[in-house]
Amino acid sequence: MTLQTPIGKYAILLASLDEAELELFKPALQELSYCQGRVGSMNMQKVIAAAETAAKRNGIIKDQCYRETHALYHAVLEGIEGVTRGQPSIGEMSRTVGLRFAIVRGKPYEDESEGEWIAAAFYGTIGAPVKGLEHETTGLGINHI
Amino acid sequence: MTLQTPIGKYAILLASLDEAELELFKPALQELSYCQGRVGSMNMQKVIAAAETAAKRNGIIKDQCYRETHALYHAVLEGIEGVTRGQPSIGEMSRTVGLRFAIVRGKPYEDESEGEWIAAAFYGTIGAPVKGLEHETTGLGINHI
Amino acid sequence: MTLQTPIGKYAILLASLDEAELELFKPALQELSYCQGRVGSMNMQKVIAAAETAAKRNGIIKDQCYRETHALYHAVLEGIEGVTRGQPSIGEMSRTVGLRFAIVRGKPYEDESEGEWIAAAFYGTIGAPVKGLEHETTGLGINHI
Amino acid sequence: MTLQTPIGKYAILLASLDEAELELFKPALQELSYCQGRVGSMNMQKVIAAAETAAKRNGIIKDQCYRETHALYHAVLEGIEGVTRGQPSIGEMSRTVGLRFAIVRGKPYEDESEGEWIAAAFYGTIGAPVKGLEHETTGLGINHI
Amino acid sequence: MTLQTPIGKYAILLASLDEAELELFKPALQELSYCQGRVGSMNMQKVIAAAETAAKRNGIIKDQCYRETHALYHAVLEGIEGVTRGQPSIGEMSRTVGLRFAIVRGKPYEDESEGEWIAAAFYGTIGAPVKGLEHETTGLGINHI
Amino acid sequence: MTLQTPIGKYAILLASLDEAELELFKPALQELSYCQGRVGSMNMQKVIAAAETAAKRNGIIKDQCYRETHALYHAVLEGIEGVTRGQPSIGEMSRTVGLRFAIVRGKPYEDESEGEWIAAAFYGTIGAPVKGLEHETTGLGINHI
């Protein structure tokens, strides 16, 4: 079994590159199902909701299907572990995030029977609730769907 | 204070893009101090050591300076939190990693007094200790130095 | 020293079986001090409070005794670790729980000098704050009292 | 969508009840795919391997399919979070486990489109590496497969 | 390189000893930059804010400098890990803290090039939100600044 | 109920002060049951074993009593959470500790019915496995016994 289409890498690039930089990757991205979004909050629940809502509105996952919601939820939580590095809290730990995110769905493996997987990537800033007192952060979660 | 030079984003790109893809970012990278490396292991200690050794050998941090070693160590650990998503163990949790990493040192902020910061990024695969039974993973840590 | 009376197993059964299924275990349960309860919430504090209140109202622990409150609190928290698997948050992580719980107090060990211990077990569902988008979960904590 | 077949509850019962006690649940169990096993170790990697090997040998998951291995691995890790309550280490934290486990695969939801899910349950003892200095522990993980 | 001035130990003593007991350490303390404070809350954000505000008001760190705010923030969070032992939540876990704290800034190492470091120590009680149902707790974080 | 005898504070002082500094606290210490020890290791299991062995050899806890071993074990683990701040690993995270520790047993509360409690405190250094590349650390755990 070989990892053929790096949906995680594409998710990271979609979350961190600007439009001009993404041009280079457009051909590869056209073969994937994905969406992008933004969220700024001290409230983790809003970050999770922003990613889920974007994925549902853009048809990346089926709205009333728990199976797909469950797959995305765990991918999102794993991405948030990278963003928060250690404790998945923001407001309670007196910090805020400003994030861009991307959800990518596709078949990463050569072997057809491995089926579809989903990647959730975040890139942006985390820091004190004061403009500018912040540094970059990223996170990526991947799950079978 | 404004975040002007995204050393974290450059570290992620250095860890995840191939040579051809990196061409686009060469001009920006030339103004930074950085190194790249690879490590594959079931042993977390080896992953940490690979990053520290590469940073010291390439002069990104000063060898006998605890201050700089301490700054890099915490950046590396935060990157590993993203890689391992939840529990910073690999072998003990019956999984293995194959990672490329990059360490970038620079002045991300417009305001000169914010000084130098260091970014440690990882990108690669994590999975069962069987070739191919793995998916992508990434992590980024940032610290003042 | 031998584990003779599995108060943890009885707590799990009290939390997860229905009345008819519990019939089989009634003789053993009659020799133990226990209570049962239910709680549904996105708020962890309410889950902890429900277990503590039930234990105090049913005389499983002494109301004004910190020693016993402390023993139960840590048993409850350990049970919640199993319920939440990784991060003891619910609402902040955009999820909700619907739980049945049981607190059992007894002497699990043959050797009289090992004294009394307390078990707190939870069983129910955890999931998105949308009815039906949830799966089962359980947790057990045990402490000397 | 309704939770109709509690595969998690059956997994807990398979891991914690003895043969005689399980009689009551035999009719329901006959409609599920499951296996049982035992493992005693100070080494977490052996606990994970025991569960994976049992599931593969008994045909609960397909051997060379990463998708199914990934689903089981995360269910097992979530079960271990309940067993270890806080830090998924055993030997390093100077403790040992003696566990019975069960892996159950089935369709828990009424709605056919929710497909198959997998439950991994553990029940046994955790304690000092001295016979008898131990108490009960349990854990349950559930994942879509 | 030798650890010459234990700023962490002085921070612990400043947080835990009373005025009379501190007399013994006055000569050593006079060579350090430090402040002391108190905070009681079920809200972690208030604990972090109390420490940061005290440090800024007393000139231990520069107000508008992210570099110094970042150094202190991580020292404070590490101190809180000791206070909360496992999960940095208070109110959500149905507990409250009453803490004295001290922030110490100085040069702990003989070698001048190791520069300044900051220590944040907490000492007080943690427990149920009922007066008296609590026990002692402490925590110390140290960072380069 | 009032906290009358701060066994946690005495444990911290016993672990961090030198003989001369401890003189001041000798009268209070004479009414408590305590022991002191030292341990340096990259292996967490050795740190836990050192504390348990010292407590048993000095008669602070009863050797063959699981109840007391369990109480001390959790106090020690909570102390280690403070020492390691986030992840209770040392060698696996490429770091080493050099610690002094103290175990104190006594009746902290005015109300006789609150009985005996145990405190485990650690103070020393944590850092890279290179002499001098380390900073101070501390931790305190408290439990009813």
C-alpha cells in the first residue's frame, strides 16, 4: 500500500498559503474535494463549529450522517491538538486564536480498498487576547471516512 | 507590533515541500537562518535528538548555550505535540514516525525589540510499525530565543 | 491479599444494565452500599456535582467529611477520564453526554486491614449536541476511602 | 437516528463477565461479530498488540487493510485511556495491568447508512508490580469502521 | 555552567512562607527582581491574569513586549500544571483555588551569557467549592526571558 | 474544618532547603512523621520506586498494605506532574532529573475525623542529559491515607 495523494499536505497548504502561492498546486487540488474557512475566537467550541459547518455547507461531509460527522470531528480535534500544543483550551488558558482552516476529502492510498479519508488543517496565530501578542500555530488531523 | 516574517510557515514549507515546490519560496528563505533534516523512529528521544543535533551542527543554535538549547527543546516538543496529537509517545503506543523537519531562526516581528524567535516544524507519516499502514502528520512549535 | 469483591465490576453493571438484567446480580449487590443516578449535560461541573450529590444524599459518603469527599472526587474524575478519553472537557469540545452512573462502597479485599474503597462508574453516550449523533462511552474510577 | 445495538455495552460485558454470567446475553451476542482475549503486561505496546492480533486472527478486521487497522487502533487507544485514567503509560509509571478484553464489530444504528462500527473494551486490574497490590480498571473505545 | 542562584527556590519560598519565615532569606532576595500576589478563583483565566498583571505592574516584565509576555505566560502555565496536577482546569472540574504566587526574575547561571530567566511559583489550596474542603498545592514554572 | 498543619509546605521545605535553612522549621517538623531522599534518573520508574522505597524503609507507610501504597503512589504521581509539567516522561522526552524529595505523613486538619494525609514533594533540576543544561523544578502531591 502506498500513500499516493497527500491530502494532509494539501490541507496544510490550503490553510497557510495565499492565493498567489496556491497557484502552483491548483492542478493537484482540482482532483480533490475541499473547502476553506476562517475563524477567530477564544472559544474552542466556535472553532470546532466553524470547521464542521464549512464542511457540511460545502458538501464535504453529509449533514445528517453521524458516521461522517464522527470522522470529521476527530480529524478536527487532532488538528486542534497541534494548534494548542498540550491542552485543547484557548479562553480558559487566557489565549485567543485567529485561524484559517481547510478540510480535504480524498483517496490518499493507491489501493482502492483503502477508500476515502479526511484531513483537517489549521494555520494562523495563537496568543494573548491583545492584538499582536501572538505567534504562528498549525495543526493537522487525518481520519478514515 | 506586527507579525512580518512568518518563520512558522516557512518551517512548515521547508518540512513538507519538495525541492521543486520550494523554488517559489527561495527568495524569502534566503533571508532566514534554517536547516532541514529527516528522522524515522519508534523512539521519541531519537526524534528530539535529531532536531537538536541538526540545529547545532548547522549553527542555528549555539552548542554550549543552555538558553538556546532550552528555547529549541520547547519548540521541538510543541511540534511533537502536533505530530503525536494527544500523547507524545510513539513506540510505547505501538506506532512509528517517518518525518522531515526544519528549524528556522529569525525575527518575525516588525518591532526590532521583539528579537529572535525559533520555529521547529515536522511533516511526514505516523502509523503502525508496518510499511504503508500510516497517514500524514505535522507539527509546529515556536519560541523566543 | 486477594481481590474478593469486585466493586468496580458491580459499579459498571449498575450503570449499564437495565432492571431485568440486574436481577442476576441482586444477591451480590445486597451486601454492598451503592446508589445510582443519571445526568445529561455539556457541562462537566454538573456531571461531577450529580455524582457527588447522589453519593451524599444516599449516605454513601459523609456530607461534611473532606476525607470522603476527596476520595469520591478522585474516583469520579478517573471515571470521567474514561468517559472523555483524553481531555476531560465536554461543552468546550462541542460535545454532550447522557450518562447513567453508580457509586459503590465496600471492602474489595479479603484482608480486613485494606478497609473500604469506593468505585464510581459511568455508562451512556457522548457525541455532538444533536440527538442521535452520539456513541456509547464508559468510565470507572476506584479509590480507597 | 437511534442507537439500537449497544456494541459498547456488549464489549464491556464480554470483557468483565464470566461464562455463566454471559449466558443471559448469549442471544444478543450471536448476532454480532466479536472476539475475546487476555493480556498482562507492564508494556503498553504489548496490550495494543494483543488486541490487534486477536482482532485480526478472529477475522474481526481485515489483516492488510490500513483503514480497518486505523479504526481499531483508535478504538483500542481510547479504551486504554479509560484503563490508565490520565496518562497512557504503565511500566514507565511503575504499574502493571492484567486485562481481559473484547472487540465487537456491528451496526449499532437503526439507519443502515451509518454502517459498521467497532468497540474495544478492557476490564481487569491495574496496580503496583506486586501481586495483589492492584484495583479494578476498565475502558471502552468506539469508532466507525 | 553552574546553577548559582536558585530563582525557582526563591519563588517557591516567596509564595509559601510568611513574613517572619522569609526574614532568613532576605539578603539573597535583595539581589533579585520579584513580586508577590494572591488570587482565589474557579476561573483559570483569572489566575493567569493575576500573575501577568502583577508582573507588569511591578516592572518584572515589560508591558508591551510580546517576547517577555510569552516567556512569563509559559512559566505561569507550567506552574499551573503543578497546581492542577494533570488537567489545567479548575471550575470545569468543580474545584476552586486560593493561591499566593511570586514571580522572580534573575540570572540563575554563573555564565553571564545564559542571561536572564523568570520563575513563577504558586502555593495555596485547591479543593471543592466549599470552605475547608481543600488541600495544599504548589507549582513552579521556569523559562528563559 | 480548618487546615491547621500544612504538611505540603513542610514537604516542600524538606525537599528544597538545606540543613541550616531547615533549622527554623525543626520544632514544627518534630511533630510529623517524614523521610527525605534523593534520586537522579532518566527513568520515571526509578523516581517512583525511590520515593516508595524510602517511605516504606522509614516506616512512613506500611509495607504490605495496598491501601497505603495506593495513597502514596497517587501523591507521588501528582508530585511528578508538577516536576514534569505536562507529560510525565523524562527519558522518552530526552530529559533527565536530579531530585531531592520528602514524604510527610500527618493530620493537617483541626477536625480529628479528617484523619491522616500524606504529602510527597520533589525539588531539584530537570534538563538535557548534559550536566548544567537544566533548570529547577518542583512538585507536590497530597492524598488522604
